Amino acid sequence: MKSILFVCTVLVANGIAANVNRQDKVINQILHKVPKINEYFTECIIQTKISEDDTENGTLLLEEEDRIANKLTHCLYRKTGILGNDGKLNVDAAKSILTLIGVEQDEVNKIVNKCVSTAGIEEPDMAYAAFRCFEDDILH
């Protein structure tokens, strides 16, 4: 379950934008299988003090969207265990997610090795940088 929840950050960060694109729809389909995702998302919205209008209407400036996506990603990674208490990414969870969504095993290792290199970045920026890396490799 924790590994599926990792994918939720992709939807959360992209869900802030006003227009829903094809990638978001694919991610949304994956997320509908995730138990507790709405609970975690709601908790993180409250914790990061983001208004529902901002997330639903895309009323934020681009730099504000990045700041909020960064905070949401960090919060969700922490709640789901994708980001450990030590601030490091859970490599096993990342590999499980990629496998779950149909990425070939040899690609799973390449993607995870590439994206884990964000570990030098400080929290919470590291979680968002890793999210962007996974998103780029998963959806492109």
C-alpha cells in the first residue's frame, strides 16, 4: 500500500494546475486504487494551509504552485513512508510503485538509481525533486 501511495504525489503536484492533461488522467486512474489517499491528501492540505479554491481553480502564480506542490509532496511522502524519518527516499517503495504501474524491471532500476540522486538536496525540496524525476521517467 505504501508503494502505491508514492504515486499520489504525482497527482497532488499536478492537480494544482488549472488544466488537466492526459498524464494527470493516467495518474488519476492509478490513484483511484489507493486506500487512504483522500485522507492523506486532506491532512496535507490542512497541514500546508492550502485552500481548496487554490487547488481546484488553479488561481496560484507559478512560483506559488511550485512551493505548494513541494510542501504537499513532502507531506505525502512522509505520511506514506516513501520519505523516511531520516529524510531519505525509500528505494524499495519506489521500485514497488514502478513495478506496480507496469514499468519493466530493468527500467525500474535505472529510474530509481537516477532519481535517488536527488538525495543531496535538502528537505522538503528533495521530495519534490525526486517526484519530478519519477514523473518524467514514468510518464514520458
